[in-house]
Amino acid sequence: MIVSMALGSGGENTDNESISTVIAETIANHKGVDPADIEPLYTTIDSDALDALFAPRNDGSARTTGQITFIHAGYEITVNSDRTITVELIDEEE
């Protein structure tokens, strides 16, 4: 499974959810469980720092460079500066 999504520019998506919330909900939806039932994202990465890293700059302009990739709960997750998120299952056992 590969899921790619683009959050709205300017630091918000249409549901006004943070990057970390979207990642948790995507994994939970794929597993068919409640987001509270998956391993918390903070066990892998500082979710507040992740959200801040891709938030608009202080002057309100969008970030234009940067990418982070990490593994969480058997998924490879990539977040780009344009707020595109890719979630790919890499471990069926998780």
C-alpha cells in the first residue's frame, strides 16, 4: 500500500489537521483500527517538531525545501516541504 496526499499550502489541509495527525489516521485507517490503538508517533519522532518543521515560515510564506523520511509502525513515511505525505507499508508483521 502506498498512500500519497498533499496538505493545503499555508500550513493547513482542508480538515485543518496537523501532519502528525494525518499520518496517524492514515496508518490506523489502513490497519482498520482506531488511531489510539496504534503505536504513538512520538515513540519514533517528535511530532511537535515534525509539525513545526513543515509549518509556514514566520512571515507566512511556505517552505520551499526539505524532506524527512522515517519508519513508524511498519510504514515508511516521507514528508516533503510542499506538505506532500507518502505512507508506504514496508512490514506486513506490524
